[in-house]
Amino acid sequence: MKAITFSDWLQQSLRFVLKAPLVWGGYCVFIAVILVIGHISFALGVFCAVTSLLVGVGVAKYIDMADEVGFYWAVKKSLPLSILAATVIVVFWFVFMALANILNGEAYKIGQFFFNWELTPENLNLQTTRELAGWLYSYANIALVFVILMLSTFANWFSFPLMLFKGYSWSKAKTAGNEKLAKHKVAVYKMLGFIVLEAVLCSSVTPLLSPVLFMLTSTMMFVSYKSLFESA
């Protein structure tokens, strides 16, 4: 049997774009719009970023099984667990941020985590579209890397789809995921490295592709999960 590689997962993920371009592209547009909320409330922005990332796994499932399940089913199935995971990550982020501000003598900034209106003419009237996109989505790319860090620390890459599609508990999903991770460590680490590298690039060089990176990450999470846990 041919060993699974990161290239296989990336190629399979890109095929999803061709399989359902309107759904895949439409969800990218939705992400692009919803991420703007992070410049009104950072907490809500991180929440929406993580939720949209994880709901994207359900959307990828819909694209893969469009003849068997509906789009509404995919969103309805993935939304509750996505909201729970996003809430946990926001709480962790708030704790880290609050401690950092207190230690730096800037406790007054804690409130800005929940509300900080930044959609001012000065910020919106940036010189180029790339500069505006970089400003709008830089926090979201940081959130994406933070999600990967949290998954690597407290769960694993496969935990969310295992809990979502197989109904595993957190501990069972972590155990099952770690077993597969041990066998396919190189492919998974290459994929995570690719996502982190692209997040860095999207923060400076190609910010307009940030929503695309979110959906691509969701798709790769589903594709890698399917190849290891649902393949015949």
C-alpha cells in the first residue's frame, strides 16, 4: 500500500474546489465577510474565525457527499461542536491576554478584548487593497496558528472530525488520533507546517487569500481524517 503523503492530501483538497466551486468559493466569501467583525470585538472575531474554520469541515463533508446529505445538514451538524471549541479557545486566549496585560501594567486594555471599534476612516482608507486586507485579516491568521497550537497541545489534528462524525468523546478522539498520528507523523507535520507558513504569508504578502486559507485548512482536515478513518 502506498504511503499517504501531505501532497496526496493537498491534491485531494484542491479537487474539492473543482467539485463544488460555488459552495467552496461561496464559503470563502462568507469567511471574508464574517472576519471583519474582529475589528469591532476581538473576542467575537476570534470566536467567528474558529467557528467558521471548524464549520468548514462540515462544509467539506457536504461537498464530498452532496448526493447524500444537504448543506443545511452539514452546517447544523458541525455548528454546536464548533461553537463549543471556539468558546474554549476564546477563553484560553482571554486568560493569556489578561495575564500579559496585567504583568505589563496595562490592565486597562483587558476591556478592549471584548469591544474595540477600529472601523474608522483612518483605518479603512489605506493606500492599497492588499494593505487593507492585511489589516483586516492579520488577527485571523494569528488565530489560525493559535488553533493549531491548541490542537497540538490538548488534542490532535484529527480530534474535531472524530468527535463530529464518529461521536467520539474528547479523550477517545485524542487516543485514536494519536495512534494515526504516530503512523503518519511526517505527512501531518508537513501539512501543519504548510498551514503555518501560509498563515505567515497571508499576514503580509498575500492577505487577500486569508479566507481561502481558512477553507483550505478545513478541507485538508476533513480529507486527512477521511483518508485515515473512513477509507475502505
